[in-house]
Amino acid sequence: MGSSVKNYTSAAAGLSLLLFLLFFYWFKPGIGLLAGYLLLCLIAVLSIPILYRLAGFSRQDESRWLEEREERDYRELLTKLETTRNQLAKLEINEGVQQTERLTDLIDDYHTVVETRFLGKKHMPLEYLGAARQVQKQAVQNLSDVVTVAHSMQAIDSNRSRTTSFESQLTGRSDKHDTLYSEQAGRVRKLLDENNQLFDALTETAVEVANIDSFSRYERIDTLSRLVSLSQIASNSGK
């Protein structure tokens, strides 16, 4: 229920309780009459959320909530993506910069589709909407992780350059630095490759969505199962 109907229901419950106590105090009724009056109070209170739903106000609240959440997620993702893009540019990770631009376009297109085709409609493909947004968030997080890993690579490289050749021979630190650097470079490559897979899934599903002429056919999108699977993987990896 929306906050407004909750307030109305709470107010009605409080008023009904007050009237029930006054009725009991003033008339001193028997058990049967008291039970009947209590039942009448309960019906009066419960009729508010029932009428609220039957009149379609709950769907309006749900649509408004979805619209507000979509706008909030959209702004937050773009802000985080812009910050990440600037960091990747400073680190000279060109492929990462290109991915932020591609992801920005995907997020913009998704937001436009949600606003023009889904919001306010009686039936919405919530599975698709939720899965697509989760995959987008994971792609943004991957790029943020690339920044973090790249900074660690800089630290490794800096530490390696300060270690003299003689010290490296004695302690074997050079080999350790090389191994760590190689592992981190592999981590960056893995994150960027994973994003390419996420982008492909988002693009393929978006194309199918654009060509669908009936809401009832959303569950039969061929690539939706792949998108949902990636969404679940992304959700689990974030825990």
C-alpha cells in the first residue's frame, strides 16, 4: 500500500477503536451486540485498502514508485559512470573508457524505453526490467573494480622500481612483483571481457524488446533467460 492509504487506514483504525470504547462505555451492551459492533468497525477499516485497490489507486502508486526508483537509479548510475570514466582516462585504460561510453548509451536507451513504453502501463515485464538494471549495475561495478585493480598495479610497479637489483636477487621480490602484476593484469582483462558479455546480452535483449508488440510475449524473449542468468550471477558476485 501507498503511504497515503496507510495513513488513512491507521486513522480509521484509531477512530474505530475510540468509537468502540465509547460505545462500550455508554451503552454497556451484551456480548453479542458488542461483537457485532466490533465486526462493523473491522469492516469499515478494511474497506479502505480494499476500495483503494479496486479503484486503481494502488497501481498508480506502484507506477509512481517505479518511476521514482528508475529516475534515481538512472541518475546514480550515470554519476558513478562519469566518475569512473574520468579515472580510467587518467589511468590511460582506453578500452575501459570506451566501455563507459558504450554503457552510457545502453543505460540512456534503457531509460528512454522504460519511460516511453513501460511506465504507467497496466502490465510491465518486471523480470526483464529488473534483470536489465541488475546487469547494468554489475557492468558499472566491474569498471569501478578495474580502476581499483589498476591503482594496485601502479603501486606494485612503483614498489618494484624502488627495489634495487641486488635487493631483488637476495629476496626474490622482483619475481613476486612480476607475479602480482601479472595476476592483477589478468584480473583487469577478465573484468573487461565480462563486461563485453554483459553488453552483448543487454543489446540483444533490447533489440528483441523493441520488436515485441504484446506485453504477454515478454516471457518468451529468447535472450531473456540469458539476461536473467547474468543478473543472478551479478547479484551473487556482489555479496
